[in-house]
Amino acid sequence: MTLLALDMATAFTFEVTSIADSGPGTLRDAVAMAADGDTINAFKIHGTIWLTNGEFFVDKSVVVAGSGPDRLALDGNTGLTGTRGP
């Protein structure tokens, strides 16, 4: 008999509820709390997230799901580098 040890890591979903750049319920907050394999749900917000608090760096493998570019956008706010990933 062979026993296999399975890593049953749980993926979480974080919900974005604000288009502010920082604070609870924001995309920046959700990315900071998320881990590899998690999902960030941005379906409930629409508008532009103005990146006013510096570079927005995503350093993990997450899924960001939203309503599309006609309903939600990120803006580097003239002079910021915007988003950067691994």
C-alpha cells in the first residue's frame, strides 16, 4: 500500500469594494493580503483606480477578475510607473 501526502492548500478570494488607491477593500490591499493561487474579485467596482501612492507591484501569481477595461481601469497618475509584475 502506498500513501501519498497531498498539500491541500486553500486558495482564497479577496473582494475589492473601493476604487481608492489604498486602504481596506482596495485592489492594493487585496494584492498585499493575497498569496500565490488566490483570486481577487473586482466585479463590484467600476471607474478608474488612480495610483497615487507609488508603484503598484504584484509579486505573486494571482488571478484578478473584473468586468473589463470598459468598466475598470488603472491609471499611473502621470509620472508613476504604474504596474509591474514578476
